[in-house]
Amino acid sequence: GSNYPRLYWGAFTPTT
């Protein structure tokens, strides 16, 4: 993934 957090299930999770 990218180095920025994305909106996931209503919470921001860091992409790997």
C-alpha cells in the first residue's frame, strides 16, 4: 500500500 492512512471501517488505518 501507500505510506499514508486511509479511511477504513470508519477508522484510519495505515496502509502497508
